[in-house]
Amino acid sequence: MNRRTIGLIWALGLALAALIYAAGPGGVMRHVLLAAERLGDVALDLMATISNSAFDMLRALAIALYVVFVCLGVMAVHQGLRGRTALVTVTLLFLLLVLPEAEAGSSGSTLRWWAAFLLAAFAAFGMTRRLLGATK
């Protein structure tokens, strides 16, 4: 690193010290701490918003995948493939998972919706595979 850069850093440090001295070191530290606290609050609010949005996305995906499964299951039954038992079983399990809706965002509710999402995803992909296997 060259001497000019090091000298500039020292000069700016001394200028900053003069500004802090003129404003009062206690006042500057109070403002720095308040700014850090506000920044922390903003970060927490952002994380809560993202968390709520992610939970809403999970629920939307679970419901949509269940509807896809039901449509594919009805198609399979109309084509004479096995699917009635899967339709009844997955529907009952899905309803057991999502109907006892506790307060939104609780960890139990989140786990139930994750389970409902996984159930619907596996069921939809399984029914897709069944239908594609029948067309070969």
C-alpha cells in the first residue's frame, strides 16, 4: 500500500476525531447505537415478512399440488387405472393435516403444512407416473 493512501486514512481519522469532539462523543455514540437498533428492528421485520411469505407460499403449493393430484386421480380412474383408494387415502390424510388449523405460524401448524405439502407432492408425482406408465 502506498504512503499517500495511508496518510489519507490518518488525515480522515483525525478529521473524524475533531468532528466527534465538536459534536460530543456521548451524543455521537448514542446516535450510533440508535441507528444500530433501528437497523436491527428493520432486519427483524424483514425476516418476519419473509417468513410469513414463505409460509403462505408453502400452503399455496400444498393446496395446488393436492388439486393437481385430485385431477390426475380422476383422470386415472376414468382411464380404468387404479386410483380410487389413493384418492380417498390422500384426501383423508390431507384434510387431517390441514383442517386442525392452529394459530397461523405456530411450529405445529408449520410442520403440518410441510407434511401436507410433501404428501400432496408425492401423491401428485406418483399419479403422474401412473398415468404416464399407462400411455406407453
